[in-house]
Amino acid sequence: MENAATRLAEVRANIAKVCKPARRAPADVTLIAVSKTQDAATILPLIHAGQRVFGENRVQEAESKWPALREAYPDIELHLIGQLQSNKAEEAVALFDVIHSLDRPSLLTALAKAMDKAGRRVPCFVQVNIGDEAQKGGCPIAELPAFIAAVRAADVPLAGLMCIPPADTEAAPFFALLAKLAADHGLTGLSMGMSGDYETAVMLGATHIRVGTALFGQRG
Ligand SMILES: *Cc1c(COP(=O)(O)O)cnc(C)c1O
């Protein structure tokens, strides 16, 4: 029987294994345990196994379960990895330590305003629509230079770039493209890689990987 501790050890070992040929330090890769749809009873064993960085994709769901957990474990770091509506910016700024889904000027305005009001600057990754998919969130590649300039001008801390590659295709070329775009803009943070491809992402420079299924099992 696999449990949270053994799955976490496995994922950490896999990260270390690919860090070696990539000449990277495992400590430079932040493992975000994606706990969306998981309840506190499922999350706790992972916390007990030492995991402290978690990711959620919905503000409301995160609000319902994390304040209590964080009271018990104040060193937990919470990342918002899902799309964010501008009218939820204040809640997001209050609750999350990092936001991975900054992808449009209207949201930038809302987040900057929320950060001013809260007196708290939350680092944000700019999400890039790396596969140029019509239905997907993310800043179009063509608009990225102007958007990055706008983020910098708004004094919103820029953590790096984030992407979700198109489903059912080889992710590596998209990870490589995101790494190149980040380098072009002098950014070092790269949020890329999920359960199916985090090792590839680490090989290609990911600094933040977002792993759910490999840690928690299939979502119900
Ligand atoms: C759910 C989700 C993940 C984790 O996916 P798994 O395949 O379960 O590891 C990563 N990133 C985002 C944006 C997600 O919504």
C-alpha cells in the first residue's frame, strides 16, 4: 500500500534523479503539492510527511479548508495555480503567498489595487498561453513583452513565467519555449510540469512543479 509519505519520497527521489544530469540542485526545485478537491484528512498525512508548499486552483475552495490548516501549521506556503477572476483579487491576495495565473491587464489592475489595499505584495507568475490555444487562459506569446512591462510598471513582484502545455502532446518543446521566453525577459522562475511530465520540466529548468495525482492519487 502506498501512502502519502512514500509517494512524496518517490516524487522527491525522481526530482533528485533528473537534477543530477541537468546539473541542478534539488533544493532549487519547489514541489507544489496540488491539493485541489482533497479534504483536510487527505492533506494532513502529506503535511506530517514534511510537505509545506501546496497549490489550489479555486479561491473559494482554498478559503474553506486552508485557514484552519495554516493555523496549525503556520509555515505552510499556499500557491494559487488556477484561473483567477478579477473580482476575487482581494481574497486571493489575502490568502495566497504566490499567484501563478496572472495573464491579462484587467487582472493585473485588480491585483495591484488589492495589493495596495492589503499592504501586501504577492509574487505572481505570468501565465503564458504557450500552445496558442483558443480556449485556454494565459497571455498570448505576442503580447508577452508588453504585458511583462506592464507588470513591472505596476510594481507587482514578478516571480517568472508559468504554462500548461496542450494536452495529449509532447510537453518538452513547450517547456523549452517557456524557458527561452523567461530568459529573453531576464526571468528565472519557471512554473511548469505536472504529474505526467514534471521530470521533463525539471530537466528543462522548472523552478516550480505543480504535482497533484502523483502525490494524492487520482482525484475523485
Ligand atoms: C490540477 C493541476 C495540476 C496538477 O495536475 P496533476 O496531473 O494531478 O499533477 C497542475 N497545474 C494546474 C494548473 C492544475 O490545475
